[in-house]
Amino acid sequence: MARPKFTEAERAERFADYKRYLKTTMWKAIRGTALLRANWTCEWCKGTEHLHVHHNRYPRIFGTETPEMLQVLCSICHAEAHGRPYILCRAPKAQKQERKARLRDQKLAERAQKKAARQARAERWKAKTAPTPSLKDRFSVTKNLSATH
């Protein structure tokens, strides 16, 4: 579905309406629901400080957001979502280091999980492609077993 084209005046008016909407109790309730759903953590980096509720898509009528339209992000990830990584420079050094450590740990866990999955696939493949004994080999094994008993 194509996005509607707005003139500059319509865009400015919609932005003003949006700013007013963000101060309403309806938005605060929707925001609280999104934060509870995300367990008060950033959905990208799992941080718990400076949380924002980001719109992935804006509804035509404010107040009709669905959970799929919203995402809980910390201030740094929210800036990245809007394509403004320069705001990262404004974050306190401790927050940047903490975020970097969380992301590193998360990536290490993902890599370990992928490695385990690859190893499991390799084991299944080895078992599947293992050579089956020929009839001659099967017969000789049973012949040897019957001779020893």
C-alpha cells in the first residue's frame, strides 16, 4: 500500500498533532503497555536505561497503535533506528561501554548457539551418509557370530 503524499503544511500540522498526542493519557497507557510487553528492556541491546517507545509505523489515527507498530528502544538504539548515530557521542561513556559489553555478550551467545546448531547438523549428516555394510559384509559378520557361539 502506497504511503499518502502530504504537502509541507499538512506534514507540519500532522507533526503538531503528534506532539500533542504524545502528552495525552491515551499515549501514556499505550506506552506503558509496550514497556510491560518488552519487560522494561531495549528490544535491540537489552539495556534498561533511557527507554523510548519507537513507532515502526505511524497509524492514520493516533491512538490506534497495535503492538506490532511499537518497539521499546534505549536512547542510543532509538537514535540508530532514526539513522542518527551521531547522537551516540552524547551518551555517557559508562553507558556506551555497558552497551558495547551487552552487545558483545549477546553476539558471543548467538555465535555459540549457531556453532552448536552447525555441529548438530554435521553429526546428523555424518549419520545419514555413513556407508552401509554390503550384503557380503553383513553375511560375513553373521557367519562369524554363528561360528563363535
